Amino acid sequence: MRIFLICPVRGHDPSETQELVEKIEQQGHEVYWPHRDTNQVDSCGLRICEDNRRAIEAADEVVVVWNGESQGCLFDLGMAFALRKPILIEDVPPATRGKSFQNMIRAWEVAGPEET
């Protein structure tokens, strides 16, 4: 299975998600890990977003590690949502009362891509 890992990149050390990537790869899956697989040298970020979009399109599933702050993660989540990709939550902030991205992501994981 091809997995796209949504995770914070800018200002974050790859070691934060490296163990997860290795675990998924040891299970026989192919992981697209933006720290490693997307060239992060981009003056405005447009090419980074295009590269990630292509990788999300090619993915069978998206695994989510979101710290509640990363704008890049939210952008990638929006693309995955628009592409109706199934997601698996590895780590997101705790649920809140009422509307929030973390609540929506949890509902999306349970409902699946066809219900979105």
C-alpha cells in the first residue's frame, strides 16, 4: 500500500516521525514522507504543495500526525479531503467541545472517504 504521511515539517526535526515511517515501511508499505521525499527548498512553497498533491493523489491512504499548529498539515489535509482519501490518525490534538479540525479529522477517519 502507498501511504502519504501528513506531518509537520517546517521547524520540526525528522526524528519526530522517523520511527513511525520505519514502522510502516517494515510492514511492507511504501511511505511518502515529506521530510525525506519532498524537496523543501522552495521560496514560496507552491512547488512543495504541488509535489505533495501529486503524492497524495498517488497514495492509497493518508496517515496523520498533526500537532494542532502546522499550516502545512492543514493544507495537506484539505487536499486529502478533496481527493477523498481514507485517513488513519496516528496523533492529533485531543478532541474539543464543538467544531474543531481535530474533531473533524476523527469523524472523517470513522466515516471514511465516501461519507465526506
